[in-house]
Amino acid sequence: MNSKPGALRRIDDWTSVNGAAAEILLKGRTMARGVIDRVTSDGAIAWVYDDTGRRRLYERCESFEIWVTPEDVGLNYKVNQALMYLPAPY
């Protein structure tokens, strides 16, 4: 793994990247850049808002890969999970 700040790394556990800025790759080719909006509880499917503003679905079984900076793994997941329990503004 390249540990330089800002270097991307492939994520095997997709459940840890909710809210992360990411690149979606397929067979080594960048298919999209954007923010991970949601991931299924089993980590099989991720929804990504790409840099054009569209929300797209990506499935692990179709060989898509999620690449993020090490700084975006885990922390964003914990923050987003905590936000789910805040009261809704009225």
C-alpha cells in the first residue's frame, strides 16, 4: 500500500466507506469519481453521487472496485452512522 497522504487504496470492505470521496474502477479503468452515498449492510452494493451529480449503483459481483484515500476509510462511516441518530430538524 502506498502510504503517502492523498494516495488512493482499494477498499475490500465496502461497508467502511459511506460518505467517502472515491473513485470507482472496473478492470483498472476509472468509471466514476464521486462520493459514496450508501452501501448495503453486506457491502455488496454501493450508491455513488458522481462528479456530474448523478447517483449510480455499483455492485461488487460485477468486478467494480472502490478506491479512496486512507484518510476517508472508517471515519466517514462512523460519522455517517452517528448522524442517522440525530433528531430531524423541523
